[in-house]
Amino acid sequence: MTVRVSLPRVSGVCLAIFSLTTQGCGGGGNENTPIDPTCKEAAAGTYPEQSTSPYVLPYSIGETYTVTQGNCTTGSHREDVGQQFAYDIEMPVGTTLIASRGGVVVGVEESFSDGTGVPGEENYVAILHDDGTTGRYIHVTTLGALVQLQDTVSQGEAIAMSGNSGNTTGPHLHFDVVREPNSMLCLPQARNCVSVPVNFRNTSVHVNGLVEGRSYTAE
């Protein structure tokens, strides 16, 4: 597995990574995954105010896609794997992904083929934000990265092409925002990341995150 990583500094702390097994989300397709009620109840009220959220949907204005796995599921978006606030968004291979929030590119993997279904073969782009969180865009297509390590990207800038790499059941984007509690770089290999609740300010109302099974237009 060829992974390019960068070790920037945040608030004077040098970031590092551990080499752990890459986790995939196995999403894609209309799964209608059961919700974990305990997780959902605990998460209620923890989402940022939508109108002032620093995040926009990770695809271009005017495009509409469906959430096929939302937050707090009993599937792959669980707290024990640090993905309870992740989203799987169904989209064709080759869809342009944009930066949901600006930052510095700290991880790029694009060498794996689409459609293998093999856990650990997820292509991705990871962007470190100025508050220490990391946005992860996972299942990017082969050679689908449009940015390089240490690039500074602005919100809305094209960063990758979506795909179907790694542990998937169909073409989709797995997007999440995570925080590593010990100031270490939180790339998809890491399993000790803290999942962060996210709303998006440029789409229809969603108080406690995007709702599974619904379609959202980037406005």
C-alpha cells in the first residue's frame, strides 16, 4: 500500500501517524441501515448551527446526491470505529469532489483500483483544518487526486474525483470530519480518531445532520 503523508504543525505541535489497518465504510447503494438510538440520542444537540457552519457539501453547487448511510448507524458508522458522524453519499465514479472546508492537504492515496471491494485499498484525500480537525474524502477513484501534499486549498476548490475503491458495495463518497485526541495526524489508517458532528450551511435544513435516504442539493 502506497500512502503519501505530510506531517505539518498545528499550534506548535508536530503531528505524527501510526501505521494501523485502514478502515473502510462498506457503504454505497440504498442500505437503509438501522440507527443506533443510544448514539442518536446522545448526539442530538451537539451539531453546529447550520447557518454558520464552516462546512459546505463536498460537491459542486447545483448538484444533488443521496445520503445512503447517515450518522449513528449499526452498520459501519459506529462510535467504536470513530465514524458515527460520517456520511456515505452515492455518486457516479468521476464526480468532482470539492473541499468542504479549506485547509492543508496532509494525506493522499490514489493508487488502488476501483471495484475490488478489498478493505485497506481505499483511495482518499485528507485535509487538515485550522482548528485541528481533518476532513476525509474516501473511496476516491484511481489516480483521482487533484491536489498534492502540502497544498493549501480553499473551500469549494476541486480536490479529487469520486470512485469506488476499497471496502465498498457501490460507488460513493465517504466523508467525515475527525479529531485525534493526542495531536496526531488522523488519516484513514487511524482507529483512535474522534468523530465530529457536521452540518452543511449550503443545503436544506438538517438540524442533527444529513438524513439517510434523503437527497441534498448544494446551493
